[in-house]
Amino acid sequence: MKRMTLLFLVFILSIGASGQAMAYATTESGEGLIEDPLLENGLKLILNKPLDVPLTSSDLEQLEVVDLSNAGIRSLSGLEYATNLTHLRLYGNEITDLTPLKHLTQLREIDVRNNYLTSIHALAELKNLGRLYISNNSISSIEAVRGFTRLHTFHASGNQITRLDALSESSALQWLEISNNSIVDLTPLSDLTKLKQLNVANNDIQTLDVLAELPNILRNLNVAGNQITDLTPWST
């Protein structure tokens, strides 16, 4: 009986060890590492790697700048292995989920304009972002950028955003594009003393009073298509 029990335990341990080895081999070999074939092929071209050779996690760690705009990409699964990525440009794809980016803390720029996104919550820990472009999606909340003190360029036009509270601490913000949303209150921007370009066209704004201290700082201001009747002190 003891001999049978010992053999059974050895069998279980053998299965466990082989399972771990298989998982490691899969990650290292790259088989199945990138879910979307269009993303995979695009990354291979960037890395100058043959299309018939699988990507490995080591390959992805070499990536720093990825520009695969208008490539038909739907999924970013597997990109989480690109831990040294600093610039990611994916304009005009069919992406719905940014979860694979959530731990890529080296990122300084993300461009996901013109995709199918409804949330940027996955980006909440990427505090080093300086440029974030999310225009023309279906995003209703920008709470994820709260505390992004290095964010200097933020483009979020053409979404379903109603509140700007999350930007109140974005002290480095210089360029904000937030047109074609449903914004009523600009109060969260009142202390952003580095703001130079502001586009809030086609929202539901009625007054600019809260920005009274900014006329000498702003170089470009677009408020067309709102309900503003008094442009003082901007008219002087």
C-alpha cells in the first residue's frame, strides 16, 4: 500500500513538473503568445523577424516604439510582455480592450484614437504617461487619468465624456482637446496654469468664468458650438 501511494505521488509530481515546463516553453517559444495575427505580423516586421518564426517573450521585451496604425488589429493580448515599451501608436484599429497594457509602466505615449473603446480604466497605473490620445471612441469616463501629473497632452474629443474632475491634478497639462463631448463644467481646469491650447468646442458649456485667470496663458481657445453668451474677459 505504501509503495502504491509513493508511486501515485511521484506520478502527480511528474505531471506538475511537465506542466510547468510546457508553460515555460510556450512563453519562450512564443507559440500563441500574440492572439491577433495582424498584431503579431506587425510586431515581427518591427523586430525584423521572419513571419514564419514565432515571437518570444524575449523578442517582445526588445520593443520600445510600436506604430501599427490602421492595421485592422482587434486584440492586444500578448503585448503585456513588451515591458520596455515607451511609445504605442494604434490609431484607427478595432481595439475594444486595453487590459494588456495595464502593467506597462514605461509607457510615455499611447495613441488609440479611432478604435472601439468604451473604457480606459486599464491605464490607471500608467502614471508616467505624457501624451494620451483617445479621441473618437465611446469613452464616458476619464477617471483613470486622475493623478497623472506628467500628462502634458491629452486628446479625448469625440467621446461621451461628461466630467473633467479627473484632470484637476494634471498640473503639467498644456494641450487639451475635449471637443464633441457632453461637458458642462470647466471648473476642474481653473488651476491648470500651464494650459496653452484648449479645445472644448461642441459641448454644453454656458460660461467661461471659471477660467478667468487663464487668458494670459492660453494661446489657442476654441469654444464654438456651446451656449456661451458672455466672453468677458476673453474679449478684451
